[in-house]
Amino acid sequence: MKRKSALMMGNGLMGVGMVMMIAGLACSVMNQLPQLHMNPLLANGAIMGIFIGALLWLTGARVGGHERVTDRYWWLRRFDERCRRAGHHLPK
């Protein structure tokens, strides 16, 4: 798969995952309202939708290459000597 295609597919999967998570969260909150008599199966489906959305989000991040960028910056901040603040003291 070409890089641009992978980036577009990854961003699309991340978008679909975000929409599913928000919709599942909204359904879960609306299920708690006593005036709405929602089916218990719909409440369980909303919770499952949150987890499926999170999996789609992570899959999209992996396909689109976003995961490697954050890992690289995490590594740089914690273990690269040029980015650590320990050596930035003013001379006395």
C-alpha cells in the first residue's frame, strides 16, 4: 500500500473509531436518563461500541503511521541526552 493511501485509510479508521466512541458514550449516558426507556440490549451495545471504536482508532493509528511518531517523541523526551533538562544548569 502506498504511503498516501495508508495515511488516508488510517485517518479514516481513526475518524470512524472516534465517531463510534462518541456515539457509544452518548448512548450510555442517555441510557441513564429515567424518562427514556431504552432497551437493555442497546445499552450493552453502546458499551461494546465504545470498545470497538477504540480498537478502530488504534488500528487506524497503526495503519496511518501515527503510532511510530508518538513512540519516537516519547523515546526522545526520556532517553535522548540532547532533550533532557539535567544538563541545562547555569554555571555558578
